[in-house]
Amino acid sequence: MIRSTRNPQVVAPRMCRICSSSELRLAHRLPQFVVFTCSRCGYGTTVYTQEIADNQARFEGERWTETRDMLESVQAAMARRRYEDVHPYQPGHELLEVGCGTGEFLSYAREAGHRVTGLDLSQRVAAHVSSRYPGIDVRCGTLDSVSFDCGFFDVVAAFHVLEHVTDPIALLSQMAELVRPGGLVYVRVPNLNTWYRRALGSSWWGFSLDHVGHFTESSLRLALSEAGLRIETLRSADSDPRYSLWPVLPLLYRRGCILRSVGSALQPSADRQAPARVRLSEGTRVAAKRQLLATYQAYRRAATLMLTPFSSLQLERGGGRELLAVGRKPV
């Protein structure tokens, strides 16, 4: 979540949210915000230079869940990959996912034998998951507004959530309180040190309007430690790059002029002398959107095939798209 703010003068934050260092430098400048990075731990902080609308509204829209449904096989592959990364750490029985999206990870974890609970800010998303996966307990709200018993869960997971909050250590601490002694906290965030960011600079997909923080391995390690967690693993990772959704999300939302124009209802002009405009049928819009997504995925697979050797090398050197971390609550 981001709050509306106006900041015509670029003013550096007083201190880093993770390590409290005051050694911050301006690293990236974008049209509506700038990013300062900490010289000590590398954490990046977004400072808005224009008034920004609350981007939570996009998750309440029907088109967001529609897009995810069209990519069901992609989402299922990512969910399986994510579960396989935590399974070796014996995740127990009770599982909570914070920011559960359209529920694919919850569904896979349930099939693996867990009793699962989901939490999401969007009422539409919560209703969508309940309808699509009957029997899964999905609640709408935040860890502040929804009551869970401390120490009840064996694992609490959050994928691409920490970058949306202004106090990630506080959120990690809340997650740690919910797991039993010896339980796990499992998170993934965009990796500020990915080779994609180094290559694309300010055009990197991680510099999204609703990302208020940007993690390096050092800053995520420190955040987990500050939350009282013992780190089991922390490394750069990729969701299966053939099926990575994150590079396509800005195309579909922030820069999705093509898809939105296909889906928009073109009203007849009120000016009789102006040329008439045609409204696309819902079926035509959906068919066009499916075709665009299929074309994009084909492009992604071809590009990935060519980049696989380089990507594998970068992954070994800490340059993967994401950072994966599993922390254990001390007994």
C-alpha cells in the first residue's frame, strides 16, 4: 500500500528502514518517484515526487483476477516451485499465506497435506479464492485487523509482500509471532541486485509504483534477524523463468495501454459531427487478451532459452530475479 503524498522537492529519508543508517544516496530517478539506497545494507527506499493514487484499487478490479485465471498453468507452476523450496525444511501442518493473491500456492499446499489459511487486502480476491477453491479459509484484511492466535501456525509465507510495506521488520515480527517455536517464516521479494536491474536501470520491473522498498541480500538478512528469526536459507532465486509473471505485470497494468484499449468500451461520441466509435464485444476483448498473453508467453520462452546459460551464471552469483528466504523461530 502507498499513501498519497506530494513531494515536489526530492528529500532523502532521514535513515534506512532496515539498518537505521543515515548514509543514503539517490540511485534511481523515475517520472513519479526516486529511489534512495543505503550505503550500509543496500536497502532501497522509494520517495514519491508526485501525488500517487492508491494502487490497491487495481487488485479490486475484475480484470486483475481475469488475467490471473488466463494464466492458470503459469500460476500453478510457480506455486509448485515455491512449495518445493520450503518443503525440505519440514513446514509442518498449519500454513498461512499473507497476501495470497488468487490462491494457487494455498491450493498446492493443501494438496500436499497442509491445512491452509489465506489473508489478502482485497475483498474481491478473497471471494475469488473461496469460489475457485472451495474449503480454503480466506480472510480479508491485514495482520493488524485479522486476529490469529500467536504460535498457531507451522509456517507463514508471504510472496512479494514485504516490498509493499513501509515497515518490513514490523511485518516480519508479526509473522514470527504467529508461528510456533521452531516454525518457519518463508518470504520472497524482488532482488534489487538482480542482473535485470543492472541491465535495465530505472526501467527495471521492480521499480513499480506500489513498491516502497527494495531488498538486497544483506538488507533482507538483517530484517529477518531483527524480527528474531534464525535464517535457514537466503539466496537469489527465480520462479521458473519460462513462466515468470513479474515481467509481464507492468505490461498488463502500468503500461498496458494495448490490453486496456482492447478491453475498453468505446462509447459513441456525443458530438454528431465526430466519427462514430465502435464498442468491442466482451467476447472479442477476452479473446484478444488471451491471444496477447499467449504471444507474450511464447516470446518469454524463446528469450529464456537463449538466456539460460547467462541466467544460470547470474543466479549462482546472487543475481536472480528474486530473493528467497526461510527463517526459523528459535525454540
